[in-house]
Amino acid sequence: MPGGVSTPVRVLGIDPGLRITGYALLELTGRKIRIVEAGVVKSRGETLEERIRDIYKGVREVVEKFSPESLALEALYSHYKRPMTAVLMGHARGAICLAASLSGIPVVPYAATAVKKALTGNGRAPKDQMQRAIQNELGLKTYPKPPDVADALAIALCHLYTFL
């Protein structure tokens, strides 16, 4: 990372999901990256509307508590065999974007392949390679868990590597 920054910069990475949304707040100071907070927002709602509400409220709480400068979000991807998955994820992403927008936080989307390439050099890196990369980059003793948190960490790291 060239130069680094002297004023701390906070980035919230989010891996959207209708049941479990992973989030990770990273702070960059100089050349040092640290995890401020990482976890999941669980949606317990039965209907789509209740899930969207839960995601919105959970992300809004994280945003209000930690005031990130930006929010990095996994971009929507649709496989031609499962187009409904993209439609459902679009709902989760909408709730997340609304929470960020109402707090004045810019949202930057990243394709999964771009995240993988930024961390491993391979846009098609398997999960275990990504886990190792995140573990090494952040100096963690074990792989980050659950996978939703690991993905959120990867998205936040990608954003820091791309823009700073």
C-alpha cells in the first residue's frame, strides 16, 4: 500500500444475505490495518419484508455506532441458472444501501472476482485460499468465522487496497 494515510480511515465491508449479513469494520492508520468490529446481522423475520427490515436496522446500528467513511459492498451477481438468487440479494443490498445513504455514507460495489484478485492475485481463488489471505493480511491466529464475516473482511480489504 503506497504511502498509507496518517488520519484514520474507517471502511465498513458488507457481505449481504437475507438470513445472515456479514460485516467488518476496518481502520487504516498509516500502513496499519486493524479490525475495529466484525460480526453478523441476523434476520429472524419470516417474510421478505421482515428480513429486509432486520437487515436495514442492523446495518443502520453498525453505521451509527462506528461512523465509517465508506461502505464496501459485494456487487450483485446473477448466474443464468439461478436468476431468483440475484433478485433476492437485490432486496438485501437495497436495505444496506438505504442504511448507508441515510447516513451520508458512499457505497462502493465490488465484484467477487475483483475482491479475490485484490487479495490473492487470482479472481477465481477458492474459499480456503481467501481465508488464508485474510488471516495473513490481518495477522489473525485462525481463519475468520463465520464465512459471512470472512467475506466482509475481504470486501473491506479490497476497498482499502483499491482506493488508498
